[in-house]
Amino acid sequence: MTAQPIHHHEPERVPRNANGIAEALEGPRRAEFYRQLLAAAPEEAEGVLRHWWCEAMLDTDPEGDRLVAAAIDGTLSITSVADAVRRRREAGGLVE
């Protein structure tokens, strides 16, 4: 058995570039994204883009409200980082 994403997006809701990320974020979050990106050293910029792409994907998730409610209610399924890493390795995935 291999791990499959819960939601498969083709094309992805948020393009993996600065413009796509900025368009998906609103107001103060967009400003914070630009502030961090512009302040980042070249070797840090990829990490900033990766972080904010994840934030933008969460912000645009059609089921986002349901997931937030489940997290607040304590009914959201969770797993440990160790279990997630183990499953990823077993599936042949890269673990950084």
C-alpha cells in the first residue's frame, strides 16, 4: 500500500511561485508573506516560499472550515511525527 494525498489537485489551487502564493493570501497575511520573502537571504527564500505555499493551500482549502472546527472540537484525526515519517519512508518517500 502507498500513501496517497487526501485531496489531489490538478492543477494545484495555488501555483508554487511568489505570485500564486500572494494571490491566494489576503490583507495582512499577504503583507507578511512579502515582508518575509523580501527579508530572506537567497538560501532562505525557498523555505519562506514553501512555508507560505502551505499556508495559502490551507487558506484556499474548500474543507478548511470543517477542518478548523474539528481541530477546535478535538475531533480531528492526528498522528505523531514519528508515525508520519515511518509511513513516508516505508512508501519510499523522501524525508528531509
